[in-house]
Amino acid sequence: MTDSSDIAPDSTAELAKTFDPASIEARWYAHWEENGLFRPERPDAQPFTIVNPPPNVTGSLHIGHALDNTLQDIVIRYERMRGKDALWVVGTDHAGIATQMVVERNLNSQGVKRTDMSREQFLDHVWEWKGQSGGTITRQLRCLGCSMDWSREQFTMDPHFTKAVVKVFVDLYKKGLIYRDKRLVNWDPALKTAISDLEVETREVQGGFWHFRYPLADGVTLYNGQDFIEVATTRPETMLADMAVAVHPDDDRYKSVIGKDILQPITGRRFKVVADEHADPELGSGAVKITPGHDFNDFDVGKRAGIAPGDMYNMFDGDARVVQTADGLIPENYLGQDRFEARDMVVAEMKALGFLIPHVTKDKEGNETEHDAEPRTIQTPYGDRGGVVIEPWLTDQWYVDAETLAQPPMQAVRDGRIEIVPKTWEKTFFNWMENIQPWCVSRQLWWGHQIPAWYAEDGEVFVAESEEEAQKLAGDKSLTRDPDVLDTWFSSALWPFATLGWPENTALVQKHYPNDLLISGFDILFFWDARMAMQGMEFMGEVPWKKLYLHGLVRAADGAKMSKSKGNVVDPLGLIDRYGADALRFFMAAMESQGRDVKMDEKRVEGYRNFATKLWNAARFCQSNGIGASQTLTAPAATTAVNKWIIGEVVETAAELDKAMADLRFDAAANTIYHFVWDQFCDWYIELVKGNFDQETKAVAGWVLDQILVMLHPFMPFITEELWHAQGLISGEGRPYELIVAKWPAPDAAVDAEAKAEVEWLIALTSALRGAKNELGLAPGAKLEAWLTSTAGPAHGIIERNFPAIDRVARLSTVNFGAAPAGAAMQVNVGDDIFVVPLEGLIDVAAEKARLEKAKAASEKEAKSLEGRLSNPNFVERAKPEAVEKARADHAHHAAEVERLGAALARLG
């Protein structure tokens, strides 16, 4: 191990006057990693295990990663300091689509296409790219301070991981839980592959809603003599593959024609009017054209109507160009046309044939104008990477029986073996799992885990862990391997156990499965979290983790979702450059309130940088007074009230921190240590003991600062490690170990209630006097003389024991006991104790009263005006939200001012 003195502050120099995060962060991170301190040898210790949601190997650190990984690092550092064998599994996902796109773009820039080379040659290019450029995000995670076990970094295409993926596929196939089926998928015509729902983004597109007449066949009419049924669609091109018209079974308008034939005018195809509750009688005509091969709802209607998926018509190829349907009825002029070109052609032909029902609008004068379509804003699915409209496409793919695999995880949540935090997410979890659809796991790519299935010429399929095994099953049949690869979510679903060496029964598997905790964004609850639960329980026989913590999104300051198109994306690396990783981490923790999104606020990040500076300056002050590292884990002996009090505050803070961490209340944990450091230690303890640094106080102050560094370390690892070693050098011997592996506080002390009450009385007196001075415009440093008029409280003894501190901190030069002299004075109450401070000669009492009364009247007037606006429903409901919010804030401000100014007037008598 590298000697910590090699990277600690120079023992001959004081801490720098200014805290500079950049000068310490890279230095300490390299030291921790090089010395194996992220996972010290603790073979007999209780395990604690978390796995990181593996980021895409193509990725860069974004603000969501910063939140997710900060929370994980806080937990792992906390548990490491509690003495556990803390393992944070780290790795990256091979990201099939994203990586293939990156490499293809690189090749295209050189004038080379993927299709110009063999699959093997292309994969060589991918691995070369991965070796050169695939480590960007892992380097950036180091900048954030993530204490992951890099010695065991994982990749979902590593040989041992591939072995696990293939075994899972083959075993599920043998159990009938993986099968090949013809179903609709989200097809990306740009990428020419099926994609998951997570890779589909919905955009608002200005489109049309066309109405058409479909004639009833064989002279059949409706009850009113109408010989057609009106249908409407936003996708007219799909009528080339229509197979039914659906009406609600209880819709009296259509009961007489259910089961009758209807004609599609362009193709001449005859199909049935079917009864299905999917058709809403209240929407439009109440009749819906059904294209089961190109719409997810229509697919289900078609199956209920008895149309087998294999018989459903497919009118598009992989480029979303029109192809002939099985019945050969699409006219030749449509074949080969792009889907949107076909749309225009269909509308034009239906109009020419007289089957288009125009949309009619009227102007102010009542003049009518006919339009081909009713304008509509349409929620349209786009591929997030291909950038084109997604096409529901009927194709043969591999599917997992997710319904069967979902049962054990649901039971585990019900009986508490998996705890979801916050609990409110349980309802969403069950709603999705109880209505789960088959999981499409095949992708039409080259990069990824190639599906271990081989086909004979007669179509028979052989699934095996190797080609040799498949050939044995096939006998002398010639085999061709399935060219598709598996969805990356399929392999990442094995992350909690394949990363530990499964399918081998390794020591890591035995010790670290199940994991203790998973921290994840709620947006991948189904795509990753639920699937890990399915595969973990299927293959390991128990839950993958005992607790699942779901955090929100990081949003822009105005609450909007961040997106590049909006220009409101925040770069965490830029924030680290400006304020340091510690400040960004603390912001993330302090703002992470269970169940809520985090609103980005750079001012708050800056504020936590100031907090770090406050601690830095407090450490410098301690060092300048000869206060160094503590020599004991337990609290030192204390005789004075202030020393007893601060030890008790450490005891209470550590207990509150432990409770907050047990409950995964990161905000509560961060705020607890923040207020202890800033308020109790820096603002009060240091002020109260200034000028009185005897040996006891030095020992207590050094011990308390050590406890602060330990308790703050999970949140702000860099500054705390730097100060830890700086304090060790002041003691003259340095530190025998790094802070990252120090022990969590064990004060072995109790709260001294009497000392606590005494110091809190001093704090209350000082705060009250400072507030009163501020209200009356007196200089903060002005020395005052006071009379203590009451005898009920503990004031006499406290004043006698602490007068030097009262003189220095509360700025009372004299405290007299008894009745105050007559004249203008201000009154300050501290519990039951009443202090009177004469004001003669300090301020012009009459002028001050006039000023206060004028300001109070102005605030009263403004508060009343704002109250009127806020009680007006028209303003609250119609004004912009930011205007209403500002009015509420202004009202609260003026109401508080009225109260403050009234108190100031009362002080003047």
C-alpha cells in the first residue's frame, strides 16, 4: 500500500487559505483505487452488496447518472465504514443498438458500410472501438468519486457473462419459457430492428384525421337505410391491410350488421363487421377499421375475432415500404411506395372514388370550406435513436413468457422479501406485472449476444449452448444459425448474479447473492428491475436484492424534463469543474426526497461548495490552535458544559444519521450532518470555546472534528479525506489508515441533559439579542448592558459559569440582576428569563418607532392586496403558474414582515 503521507498535505505547511477541490480530488481518487481501498480485504466480515445499473458503453455521464451513482456511493461508503465487506459491482452494458450505430457512423465517415463486410469483420471493428473509446463513462464515474470495485469491472459481452446469457436462454427454452412467435413489435425502419418500449419516444405531430365510407356488401343496409359504415383513421395507408370493422356489441346502430360483409373500396377485399368492446360508441361513428398486422389494439381485436397471427396481413417490408399482402389484393401501383407516399395515394384514390367524407369548417360569415381531413395533434411514436416514426410490424421474433416469470417476484414483494422504497411504487409494480405482455427479446443486429438457435432447411429449430450440441441434436441436417441477437435488457437482467461468476458456484455467488440493495431510477422499474427479479428468482431460487430504492428524475429548475432539444440539459462534469464533486454530491443527497423528482438548482450546488469552505476554514482554525487528530474512537472525558454538550450533539447526530440511512432518507441524512457541522460545530461550539483552548477542549474539539469527517465522508469524500490527513499531521504522527476505511462513530457516551439545556440557553440568549439588534438597526458588534428582571429560570448560574462566553458571543458587557432603570428599552425573552436592555443613547426611539410603524403599515397594505388576489379564483386558475407562485411568495414575505416589525415595536414598549 502506498504510504498516505505520499499524498497527504505537507506536514510542514498549514492548510491552504482557500479550499480548491480540483487540487485534491484526482489525487485522492487515484490513491484509493491504487491501494485497493474500495474493497479492502475483509473475508470474515458481513457482506453488503449493491450493483450499479450498468451504463451504456457508448455513454457519457449525465445528471441522472450523477444522482443514481451518488446515492449508491453514499450507501457503500457508509456500510464500508461500518466494517462490512462492502462490494459495489461496476460495469457497462454493451448497448446493442447504440454501439452498432456509433461504429457504423465511424465507418460511414470513412466511406465504408457495414454491409460491405462480413459480420465477423464488423464485430472486430466494434471491439476495437470499445477498446479505444468505450471507457469514457467509467472515467467520469471516477470524477464523481464512485468507490466501485474496479478490479472486478464487468462487461455484458465478457466471455463469462456470455456463457451465463446463453445458459439462461437455453434453459428457459427447454422449460417452454422462451418460444418463437409471430406478433407485433415496435419496428424501427431506420435501424431495421425491433426495439423496446423504452427506446420509443412519443412526440406531438400535427397530422390529420380522415373519415371514409366503407360500403356494406350484398345490399345490406343499416337500420336507417344507410348502405355504408363510416370509419376514421390517422393512418389511411393501413386500409390496404384492413381485415375487419369493429363495432361495440351493445351499439344499437350496428347490431343488425354484425357478422355481415363489408368492402374495402381500393382493394375490394371483403371482411366482416365484428363485435368488440374496443369500439367506443361515443367516439366518432362508433365504428373502427381493424388492421391487425399494423396496430397493437387491432392485433388484439383481430385475435378475439378469430384471426390467427399467421393469417394477419402484413403490408410493409423492413423499410416501411408497401409489399403485397397474402391475398394479392393491393393494386400494383402501391407496391414499393414509402408508407407516407402510400398515405397520400390512398386519400387521393378514396376521394376520387367518392368514399372520402370531407371535413367542413365555417368562417365568421358562415361560408363553408371542405378539407380532406380534420387537423389533429397526434401522439406519434419515434425511435429515440433511429429518429423515424415507429411502425407496428408483424414479424417472427423470440419471446419470453414474462407472465409466468412474473409470479415469484410479485409474491416476494407481497411477503416482504423484496421491499420497494418508497412503498407507493408497489401499486405501479403490481399493475404492470399483473398485466404483463410477452417479452420480445430478439433484435435484428450484429452486435450483441447471438441467439443460440439453429435452423434446419425444413424449418425445425435446435436450441443449444453451442453449435456442436445443436448439430448433435439435428443429426445429419444442415444447420444455419439465427442471425438475430438478444435484447440488451435480457443480458442485463442477469447482472446481480452473472457478475459474481454464475453459472459457476463461486465464493462471490455464495457470499454476495442476494444483493442487499438496488438503487434505480423509477423509469427502468420494468425494463430492468422487474426483469432482474424474474431471472434471479428463476435461476437462483431467491430474490436478487432485499430492497429496491426508486429515485426520481433530475429536472430543470422550472420542473421541465431535461432534453437537448429544449437546451436545458445540465452537464454534471461542468458542475464538478466549477464547484467540485463534493458539492454536487451533497446537492444530490440533500435534494433526494423519496418519491419526488430533483429540481436542478446551481445556486444550491454553489451553496454546498460554501459549506465545504466553511468546514475547511473551521479545520484551519482548529489547526491554528493546536487541535489535531483524536487518539480515541470513544468520546474523551469532559467537565465543562459546552464540551459535554458538543459530545452529546455528536451522539444525537450519529443516531439520526443511522436512522436516516436505514430508512434511505438521503435528504434527512444530508440535512442532519449539514446542520450539525454548520450550526452546532462551526457557528456555536467554536465561538463558545474561543480563547479557552485548554487540554480538555483541544481533546474534545479534535475528537468532534474527527467524528464530523467520518460522518460527512459518504457525502463529501474528497474534502473529508484531505482534512482527515491534515489533522493527523497536526498531531505529529499522521494517520495509520485512510478515512475511507475508518470506523463509523461509536462515541460510547450519553447526552448530558443538564449541559444540553445550559448551552441551548446560551444559544437562545445570543440568537434573541442578535435578532433584536437587527430589528432595531443596532450594530451587530455593539456591546450592551442588560438587566435580568426574572428569577424563575436557570439564568443566574449559567451567567456566572459562562460570562466570558456571554461577553464575547452575546456581546453583553454587563448583566445586572434586578429591576431595570426607567426609560426606553428593548425586552428579550429566553424561556422564562426576561432581559431588559436600555436604549437611551443607542438609538432615537421616537424616530425608530416611526420608521417601524411606517414599514409595518406598508407591509400590511401589500399583504392585504396580495391576499385579495390569491382569494380570487379567476387569478389562481387563469394566471400563469409562476405568477401565482410569486404572489404566494410575496404574500408570505409581507406577512412575515408584519410579524417581525410588530415584534420590534413591542420591544420598544
